[in-house]
Amino acid sequence: MAAVGSAVDVVAAWHAAVNAADAERLAALLDPAVEVGGPRGTGHGAALVLAWVGRAGIRLEPGRVFHRGDTVVVEQRATWRSPDSGEDGPPQEVASVFAVGGGVVRRVVRHADLGEALAAAGLDEADAVRPSER
């Protein structure tokens, strides 16, 4: 079970750092060449993630968690600032796939929903992490 805790713990710490807008703590959880993906495409580098978190004012409330190997999928309730109005938009249900290695996030890709994220990661309900394992 220690392997589950390590990858899941890294992703939980990543969420906490993002939600606190703690750039120093977040940087320590990112591979310098982290791959970041979402609806607007893919990019690389910790600086990209840090700039996005600072600009978007994002909050990600983690929900269900799935894990196998180095892969963690998290269902999330997300809110972020609109680039047009500067105000928080309505919450959206999304999910992200994380690749974790060496105690850091090496890849994070946001998906439109949990089903899409699980399919992209090759995971399913059998990979659900019970709350007692988090």
C-alpha cells in the first residue's frame, strides 16, 4: 500500500498547493519539464503551470480518486477566473490525469469529465482509491 500513498499523496499535495496559490510549494511538486495538457493544447515546464495558477486563480476541489502504477486520476470541482470579466466562473465538473514519478508530477492533463479521464488513463472503477487509503 505504500506505493498507493506516495503517488496519491503527491497529487493531494499538488491540489493543496494549487488551492493555496502557493507557488513555492507547487514548484517543489513539479518536474521542471512537466507536461501540461487540456482543452487549449499541451505545453511543457513548471513555469507554465505556475503562471497558469497565478493568472487563473483556480480552485480544484478533489472528489473521487483512482490509482494504478504511476497514474492518478482525480475527479474535480473546478472554479477559475474568467479572463474577460476577472470574476470566478461557475463551478465545473472536470477530471485530471496525473503521471507521478520521483515524488513529483511529471504530467497533468485535464479532461472534460471523469469517464474521459479514466479512458485516457486506462483506468476504471476497480482502480478507485478508498478514502482510508488516501
